[in-house]
Amino acid sequence: MAVPEVARFRRRAHVALFDATTLRGKAVKDHLVARSFPTASVRLYTSSSDPEANLSDYAGEAMLVSSPDFETLGKLDIAFLCGAREEGARYLDWAGRAGFVAIDLTGAANSPPEVPVVNASVNPEAIPGGAGVIATPHPVSQLLSTLLAPIRRHGGLREADAVVLQPASHYDAAGIDELHQQAISLMNFQEMPKEIFGRQLAFNVLPAWLQEEGRTPGEDRPGLEGEIMGITGGGYSLALQVVQTPVFHGHAAMVHLVLENGRSREDLLECFKGSDDVRLARRGDKITPVERAGETGVLVAGVRRSWGDSSFWVWAVMDDLAGGTTQNAVRIAEALLEPARARERT
């Protein structure tokens, strides 16, 4: 049940979504509506020249989508940047110039050290006051920081090694469309498109670094390990690899954890007790990315003891569009409007 707006927020906000017709943009809209976010006004923008991207909706009402223009922005409190990295970079300096907060989901703001990367369930204290840019974590960082933070706090985490399976939706609708077309082309013995993934992804898996060949440093979000350590506070070792999989939605991770000597499986499970963001699977639960599509939060399953008394394998699944960085972005916006944060700024 939604918390009554008058008790939860100090005011309504003028909100804009940049590249609102992308998968991330649509997911942010859904969360804003579902969580009864207090909007004074909503504007939808697009960087696309496609005429079909000119009409959308908000809370069931049809809305025109226009091209953003700095000179005609008008009053704006919070903007969600939801497009590709290059599109996000185009608008980053608008926040400081126009006096609003930009919550960046594109990755364009994740590299500059002065921009905080915030997982609202892990490091909400990093949310700054005043106008400027706040970066959301990479979806992989969102998943792993949400999983590892409570273990670090309560379980004596020493080491974590993770292989994360990344879905086609990481590349927005274009990734989903290409995977779909590749599968159809294979079935019909036709040449397949490879503009997004560079290779055959359908019925295949690709290490993420294969897609980075030919790119210049910094062209994609660098240093996921550093991003995760920065969010969680570090104090443990972390190794990470990302694998592109032929799955439409949903990140999954196989994670090996080493805890302080003497920690048991029960100690590990106790770390998640009372968490709103991590849920432990029960017998018979759906635990694969396909089965978890549309579900919020991180589901932890398959907790198995490894080679040592205090080392374990864990399977974790998260639908990023339903409850990862998009929900996190809205939670950051909510924090900006909470009375306690208003008092911090005075």
C-alpha cells in the first residue's frame, strides 16, 4: 500500500523523462505511477527522430513526446536520463545550468569521480543536496552491491567472485529486437543482423569483452568492481566477469563468497533477514531470469557450501527493468523529496 503523500513527501516535483520511450524510460514511468510519486508536472522528451516515438502516456493519459530544448525547459526539479550513454552525455550539464537534479541511468555520469553513484538501499547518504547529477549504478553493480552489502555488514565478507549473465535488454529495445531477429533468421537459414552484438548471440553466449573490441577506453562504463566497492564501502576482494546471454530480460549471477572463518550457512542467510531488497527463495519458487521477469528485488537461491567451512556458492536473479536501476532511480528521487533530507539541506 502506498504511503500517503502528505506524510511521506514535503512537496510535489516538476519531473521530466529524457528519452522516455526507451525501455528504461518506460520502466521509470511505471515505477513513478506505481509508487504514487508526487508530481506537479510531467514532461516526456526523446532524442529520437522516429515519428512513432512522438506519442506516449503517463498514468494512462496520452502525452506528446517532444525534443528537449534547454531554452524552453521551464521549471524543473528532477529529470531522469533514460537513453543511451551518448544521449545522456548530451544533457549532463543541463542540471547545473538550470538548477535541477538529473538522475542518470545512461552511464554517462558514472566515470567522473565528483558524481556520486547511488544505490538507494545501500548508500543513500551519498545523495547530495542541491542541483547536479546523481548516477545510478550499472545494472550489474546494482545487483551485486544489493547482494553484497548486507553480507559485508553482517557476515564478515572477505572475498566475492562473480560471473554475471547479462540479458539482451541491457541494449534496450534494439538488443531485444536483434536477438529476436537472429533467432528467426537461424530458423529460416537467413543471414542474421549483428549490429548490436557483433556476433551471433541467439543460441550462444558471448563474454562481454568481445563486444568491447574496437572501442576506445571509456566508451563503455569502466571499472564495475570499483563501482561496486565504492557503493558498498569495500573491505573485501572482488573479481567479476560479465557474459552476454541469449535472454531477453533479467540479470543472473553465480557468486562465490568467502566469509570470516567460522561463519556458517545460517550466518550467511541471517544477513538478509528483514531486507526489503533481497529475498531468499523457498522450495518451489521460480528462480530463473525468465521466471522472474516483472518481479522486483533480488532473489537469492541455491546457497551451497563450497570447498571451505566458510565459503559458499550463491545464485542471484534480478529483473533490472522491473526492480533494478529503474526502481532505484525513483527511490533516489523520493529521497530528494523526503522531509528529513529537506532538513539536511537547511
